[in-house]
Amino acid sequence: MPLTECYYPMSGGDGLHSYSHNSTVQEEGLEAVKELVNSTIQDKLEIDNLNNSGISKTFCLADFGCATGPNTFIAMQNFIKFVQLKYNSLHPNGPPLEFHVFFNDHISNDFNTLFRNLPSPQEFFAAGVPGDFHGRLFPQASLHIVHSSFALQWLSRFLRRAQELVLGGLMVLLIPGLPDGVHCSGTHFGAIYDVMGSCLVDMVKLGLIVEEKVKAFNLPLYHPTTKELEVLLERNAYFRELSPYQTPT
């Protein structure tokens, strides 16, 4: 990414307009796929490839686009819970499993708020990794699970993660989409955009902006359908199995 490109981190702090107080949609997404993540970990994750000191084993996770919490903590705690369940079932008398979580976001992200709000008691060792994830951020084969939610628009070079994952690790990407045959206007995303549109119309009526600017304005967002994603994934030989999931309506 060119050094001249602008960065737009989530709004920091704990105030009324902060990400921490305006990210319930993302939290609901994490909750909706929780059991799917659990079943995938139990079925697919290979946990024998761990750093083993003989006293403990270290399992490394990274969240790309962590913002300031609390959603990143929810996601990481879910992963830790499900990995621990699998490890205990396979190695009931094995050495304890320790977790190292790396929180990544832009260099201008409010990491102070993030670490100030770390959950207690802390189930993992935490580290911040500032920098954009278009390039390598970690040593080769050093991560067991990488996660990113609601950030696909920034993942044009996410294949860098393949170099950072251990053999048998998991990459979990959570993105907003549409059920087949459903238009965006019929979803809660569409309702949000309608509210934004009505606000712009009100601003025109108040003389705050000119109507021509509103007519020329367009949100550069696209929510793919399940079928559209399946077609793209089937073209890629690296995806061996597809398990589409849609939240209940």
C-alpha cells in the first residue's frame, strides 16, 4: 500500500460516537456464526502443530482489523473456548495450552482504549501489531487461527495470510451478505441506508448541502449473495470444501 494512502481507523475512545458504542451489528454477526465456528474448529483445525516446550503449548491467534473492542474480545474468547474444548478432548492429560492473541489494526488505531478494556480475568497473552494487513505482518507459519470480520473490502491481498498460517490452521473471514433472491432494500442493511438517505434529504432542506451533491453521492458498498460467493470460491482450488451459512430469518 502506498505510504501516501490515507488511513481511516474506527472512532476511538469510549464516548457516545465511538466504535465501542456503535458496533452492535458486528457483534450480532459474531453471535450468529458462533456455532458454525465451533463446528469448524472441531472438524477442521489441526492442533498437533503447536510450539511445545514440554511444560506448556502455545496457540497463536490474530485478529486483523481489531478496532478498539469489545467485538475483537468476543471473537477471540470464542476461539479460545472452542480450541480449548478440542484440545482437552484429544489430550485430557496433556500439558496446559496457553494462548497468545495478536490484535492488528492501522497504526493510528486507538490501541490505548483497546488494551485498557482487555477482559478480566485475562485468558490470553495480548500483543498489539500496528500496520495494514496488505503485506506480511507475522513470521512464516506462526499463527494457528487468523480472523477478520466486516473488513473484506480491505483484504485484496489476504493471501499473505497463507504464509503466516501453520499447516492445518484456519482463516476465518466474516463478511456481510444477502440470502439468494433477497434485495438489499429488504434487509436491515437496507433500512440503515434508507435512514442515511433521509438524513441527507433533510440536510438539503435545511440548506446544509446542495441537492446535486446528494444525487451524485453513492456508497461504494456491495453485499454479495451466497451463490455469488460460492461461484468465486469454487474457482479457487485452495478452498477444498464449502459450507454456506445463512442466519435464520
